[in-house]
Amino acid sequence: MLLVGAGFAGIYLLDRLRDEGFKVKTHEAASGLGGIWHWNCYPGARVDSKADYYQFALKDVWHDWDWSERFPGWEEMRAYFRHLDRKLDLSRDICFSTWVRAARFDEAERLWLVESETVDGTKVETRAKFFVVCCGHGFVPYIPKFAGLDAFTGACYHTAQWPQKGVSMAGQRVGVIGTGASGIQVAQEAAKVARSLTLFQRTPAMCLPMRQRTLDAADNRRLRETLADSLKARENSYGGVDFDFDPRLAVDVSARDRDALFESLWSRGGLDYWLANFADSLSDPRANAYVYEFWRDKVCARIQDPTVAELLAPTIAPHPFGTRRVALEQTYYDLFNERHVELVDIQTNPIDEITTQGVRTRNTEFEFDLLVIATGFDSVTGGLTQIDIRGADGTSLEDKWSTGVRTYQGICTAGFPNLLFTYGPQAPTAFCNGPTSAEYQGECIVDCLRSLRDKQITRFEARIEEEKRWGELCRQLATPTLFDQANSWYMGANIPGKHREMLMFTGGLPLYLEELRKSHAAGYQDYLLD
Ligand code: FAD
């Protein structure tokens, strides 16, 4: 069996499948473990989920691990992955710096023929009964086609391609294009040391207060007292976290009760104001407007210049609150009160070109020493389609999905026997805490592979009619939500030409797992088995 990727999902499967007696190898493009925490080593890269639940329950690896912060940075995540390696002895079965380029299913042999390439250009061919791609949802950086980008003579990096040895921003004139989660994180660090910082904003991010704090040994001891239960409870929450939406409707409660919940979520910090808010906050425009207004008042109170405040938190919401990825901030809204920080609205003053010295917009020319491209990813599908995966009849996955994704249960797709994938389209993915998804979706895949082996089934494939049903279910679940009203990467809308559709299963983790477990209980009769 060949796995791709050594982030949370690939690690979970490697460990569990070995336990079950499968012969497994992993190919990983990075030189180390960690998935996105290997690549995203830009200053300020930090988890937006609390460490309490952004970790494995697997084999109690949490028992002898202490977190130093409530929201760990990338260095600490890397240390955590080294801890996993020591506990689970992972690296012995992982080929690092090995990039999987192509894979095709050989029908006669019922094998996947997989082509990989190592960092020194050596080609490796692997034959595998099952090909399991755990490439995550944010592996392929997206860089818009800016005219002149190659001509820039300063340093220029996408946040996910940041040099591993680091880049100093001290005393530099720094430009950051993009104000999503990564742009905000890097800007907060740049503002501390840079000579000047210019942020180019297309769509204002709706950031929530992180309320970071350090954790000492006593905090960690207290955390561990209830950790086993709270990690287990994650599977019962919508987002695989240790809290859930408030069952009340914002439109039904009094203004006093509404504000009481808003204030309490705001003071808790983290993603709670997004994912523990009223049950109708992401589906009823009136409820969403209450959520937005409260958020806007809090944010505007921190920004001195009313023109800048209007750009960062407009009177009329540019899209419903929470329908684009919500980011956490520590100092973001305060930065704009500092003289060396400037916000450029590229809706009204678009970027015309990148020059040798910096950025030319319609109205102004800016000079930079360092240009940070924080424009996100070809999310959710990009990691899968960057590999030239060809199914039983030679069709490529990229072609199959060019008019929209089609999967069954978010783990496989018709025409591609014995191919499985994790944290991809039509699964909870970006609406589910990463480690929770790795463990629970991962365990469903382990159940499936074990069952196939026990029944001596060598060919496993999604049925077209079930795939259609799953697509319809995904659409039905997404229809009552407000997500369609934002041009987000959730909708594939950040990539020119990409089919616009909700890429995730929006029914929440419990419903998703119920569906997968039903298939297991029924002996996978909803699949084509041979
Ligand atoms: P990844 O961690 O993305 O790992 C995938 C691995 O596959 C990578 O190591 C990659 O190198 C490898 N790979 C991909 N293609 C190939 C190939 N062709 N050949 C070889 N190797 C390949 N989630 C949260 O729940 N909370 C957060 O706060 C959070 N913050 C995030 C911040 C950023 C900047 C990003 C990009 C994502 C964030 N996520 C967050 C989502 C995150 O992806 C998951 O939390 C988690 O990392 C998913 O694990 P994974 O193993 O599925 O994927």
C-alpha cells in the first residue's frame, strides 16, 4: 500500500495500517514530518485551533506532551511531530523529499503504478494494491498572474514556500499581498520589526481575537485531567472541536440574550465566535447580520482612522460573516494605528504590475525590499489534481473534476478503483479540525481496507449512482447555508476557471461519520466489489 503525505492524516494511517498488518510505505515531498507545518514556516505561522483539540488522541501520545502556548506556532508544531515520530516510530516507513508525480491503475494487474521523483531527480516507480493520497487541502500555493512578478529584484516568497532557513524582516520595507489568515499572521510579525509595512487588501478578513496565552506545567497537568474525554468528544461536534453551535436561534432570543452570548464567545477567544455561535448564524441572513454588527463594533473601536476602519470592517458586510475562512488575530487591528503601516484597498486601487522595485497600483508606486505573497492555495482539490492520477480507462482525475468534483463519501471517486483520499472534497475537511478528521475519517478508511482484505476483495470502486447521490446530498446540505454568497476558496472561487461549488460536506462531522459507518455496517454493498 502506498500513502502520499506525512501530515496528520498520512501519519495516522501509516501507524494504524501497520498495526493492522498491512505493508505500507509513505512518499512525502517535504524533508520532514508535519504536513502544512513543514511548509508554512513564515514568521507568525500559528495554529488557529486550540492545542487542547489540535492534537492526536491516538495511543495517548498526549500523555507526555506539554504545550507552551494555547495556540502553538509552527516551531512547536514541528517539535510535536518529532514527538510523534519518537512515540510511533514513523520515519522508518517514510521516503522524505520524494514527490509523487503520477499514478495509473493497471486493470489487468489490479495495481497502481506510481511514479515519484526524489529531490535529486531520481525517478522511483512503486506498485501498490491501494493508493491512498493524504495530501491535505492546502498544499498547492496559488499565486495570481501579476504582470512583472519575475522582474522584482527584492526578495519575494509565497507564505507556503517560505525558505526553511528563515528571512529577516528587520528594517525592511515589506509588502504583503493578501489579507487572509497567513497574510494577517505575517503582517503582525512584520509590523514589529520592519521599516514599513504595506498590506494589499482585496477582501477584508473578519478576524477574531485569539486571546493567546502561555501554558505552564500546571496548566498542562490540568488540561490532561480531562483531555481523554474532551478529545473523544470531538467526534460529536460539527467541526471536530471541543465545543459546538449554541442550539438557540439568534432571531428567536432577546437582544439582551443575544449580546450575552456574543460577549461570552468574544471573551473566550479563538474560533468560538464563529463555531459556537447561534445555530442559525451561518444560515439565516438576519442572524448573520447580528453576528456581523457585533463583530464590527468591536473591531472599529480599535481603529483610529474612520476611513481605514471602513475598509477593514465595512458598514455593509462584503459577505456574510463566517462564510470565508475566519482568522485569529492578536494585534492586527491595532497595526493600522501605527505610522509605518499602510492599508491599500485593491478593489478601488488595483495592482497594475509588479515592478523591479515593488508594486505599481492604479494610483501609486510602492518600493519594497521584501514582497510576501499571501494569496492562499488551490484548496481542497489542488493537491489531488497536481498528481497526474489516471483511472481504469486512462481518464485523469483533473479531467474528471474539471466540471465539478465528484466523489463518493469524500474518500474515493468512480473510475479510480483502489484509490482513496483524505481531507479532500465532499468531506468535512476545512470545516473540521485537522487532527480530528485525520483520526475519524482515517479510522473509517482503516475499517474499509481491513474489511476488503478479510473478504479477499482486490478491487473496490465507487458506484456512479452512489456518487451522484452523494453529490446531491452535499448540494442539499449546502443550499440552506450562506456560503454561496461569498467568493471564497470554500467555493473554489479564488482560482480563475475553477468550477464554483461548495467543496466541503457541510452537514458536520457526526452526520458524515454516520454515513461512512453505515457503509461499513452493510459490508460496503454500496460500492462495486470484486
Ligand atoms: P497536510 O498537513 O497538508 O499534509 C499533507 C502532506 O502531503 C504534506 O506534507 C505534503 O508535503 C504532502 N504531499 C502533498 N502532495 C504530495 C505529493 N504529490 N507527493 C508527496 N507528498 C505530497 N486546520 C485546523 O484544524 N486548524 C488550524 O488552525 C489550521 N491552520 C492551518 C494553517 C495553514 C497555513 C494551512 C495551509 C492549513 C491549516 N489547517 C488548519 C488545515 C490543515 O491542513 C490541517 O489542520 C492538517 O494539517 C491536515 O493534515 P493533512 O495530513 O490532511 O494534510
